[in-house]
Amino acid sequence: MSDYKRDYYFSIKLKPAPMPQWPPVVVADMLERIFPSSDV
């Protein structure tokens, strides 16, 4: 779960552009596609 928070934090740090208020589940799914973690 910490990896998700880290990737989410990094995504905000790298892309500080205003993002729509997506539900955490949608954001997590998007991050999984962008940053495929080792949670298989």
C-alpha cells in the first residue's frame, strides 16, 4: 500500500498540473497502468 502512496506522491510531484478529483480507486487503477508495481 505504501508503493501506491509513493507513486501517487511522485505523480503529483512530477505533474503539478491541476488534476480532477478522481476517486482513489480510479487513481490507483491509472497509476497501476503507468507504474506497474510488483503486486501480482
